[in-house]
Amino acid sequence: MQASDRFNINSQLEHLQAKYVGTGHADLNRFEWAVNIQRDSYASYIGRYPLLSFFSIAENESIGRQRYTFMQKMLLPCGLPPEREEE
């Protein structure tokens, strides 16, 4: 692997991280990563009607109620953020 190949790979990775929020970056902590994963999952559930109807049947709720519940869970999917230590 040459230096130009490494530069190209790093620039592609930086481009992906700028374009897609969920790919993360070096300063992303564990909580923020978990929030991104949960929000992506809920958005996927809401966006796919068969999956949404599966969840609504499994929980014996209407499809509209299940969609509303998933949207509410997207606000704080992993609870409140942990307190940051001040240096």
C-alpha cells in the first residue's frame, strides 16, 4: 500500500462521515453512537409498512399508535445523556 492509497482511503472515509451522520467519527462517544443506532432503527421501522404492521400486530396496537410510539421513542431513545466530566 502506497502513501497515495492511504490518503485516498482516508479522504473517502472523511467524505462518508460528512455525508452520513450515522457513520461516526473519532470524537463520537458511546452514548451518541447508541442514539444514532436507535434512531436509525426507529426510522427504519416507521418507513417500512410491513415491519410497522408486524410490530403493531405483535403488540396488539393500531398502526397509527405504533408509529406515534416509535416517533416518541426517537426523542430520547437511550434516556438522558450522561453528565460530562469537566476538566
